[in-house]
Amino acid sequence: MLNLDCCDLESGTAIDHLIPISSNILNKELRDLKAKKGKKVKSQSFGSNHIDNLIIACNNCNNRKKHKMLDHRLMMSILKEKNST
């Protein structure tokens, strides 16, 4: 898990996936979703482009996070903040 304490708004901002899109494999395993022939597994809010999985991050943090998961405390803090707005 990654702990980001590198925020630098001067680096610009980006829309980031809270749970990396590359984790869609978890969708397939946890929800036992199957793709139809020639199609992808339907997106869900976990590891997808769903609005609940998107956050604004500085470019510095976004570039350091890449496809990794955030550490638990940071993830919970972000989710708490998202739910309060």
C-alpha cells in the first residue's frame, strides 16, 4: 500500500482512480462477473470509471500512486471526505 505525503498543487491536478482501474480483476473475482463473448466485464464502482471511484489529485501524487492502492488510513480519510460532501 502507498502512503502519499507528496502533495504539490503547483504540479497541476488530475482525475485519479481511488481504486486503480487495473484492479478490475477484483470485480471479476469478487462479483463473479463474466464477460459476454467479445465484450468486457461490465464496469462497477470498485476499480472502475464510476464517479464514486474518481478523485482529484495533484499530478505529483497521481504519478507516484500509479496502479498501487493507498494505505488504509489515507483511503478511509478520502472516503470519509467524499461521503461528507
